[in-house]
Amino acid sequence: MVADTIKGAAPRLVATIVSSYISHHNLSPEQIPELIASVHRSIAGLGSPVEVQAALTPAVSVRRSVQRDVVICLDCGWKGKMLRRHLTTRHGLSAEEYLKRWSLPADHPLTAPNYSEQRSVLAKQLGLGRGGRNANGGRRRRARGG
């Protein structure tokens, strides 16, 4: 069965890829034929047109994805205060790719509004964002003791 599928692709390339994979991963002998077939299909499919994916269906509506205390991932329905880390670790997407994927505007929030407000209040209390340098070149004047 596997021998019939290898005729089209470069057998040496398939063998090199499979042997390299097997040397770095633990596989049972029953998994090897499927691995060979999978690598062959991948190589044979190179250069062919990519299939167009069906229209994406969000886990929740775009309108309901932003709530006061949580934001919800449209891909999987995950709820959290911030989506950026979730998008990169779970889906391998940057924020821009996620927004483009779902045709969302660039100002669509990826952070829960209440959480953003909490962070803003904390930053203001700490004095962040007030311009760290003085008018005299960024150096503070020392008081002369005398």
C-alpha cells in the first residue's frame, strides 16, 4: 500500500524526512507506514493550488465577544481578560492576524474594558505616562546645601 503511493514523489526525500523524524521521536512500528504516507502526500501536494477554506463560524457573535469583564475568542470561545497571549499560544496568531481573519476593525478590543480601566488607574497612580524628563535636558537639579 505505501509502496504504491511513493512512486510519484521523490523516494529519497521522503526517506530522509521520515528517518530524521523517527530519530528524534518515539514511534511504534505501526505508526511508521502512516507517517511515510503523510510525508509523501505533503510532498506530492507541493505546488498544487491551496483549497479555499469554508467561511469561518465564530464561537460567539462578534457583538457578544467583548463584555465588561471578559473578552471571548471567536475561534474557540475561550474567555479571559486579555486575548493576545491566548492567540499566540493556542492559535499561533498575532493580534493583527486575528483581527484580519475575522474582518474586525483595528480598534476592536482584545482586552476586557474593566481590566483596561483598572490598569489605567494603576498606571496613573504610579505616575506613569507623564513624561519622564524635565525641561532641562532630563537631569534633575540638585539642591545645594549650604
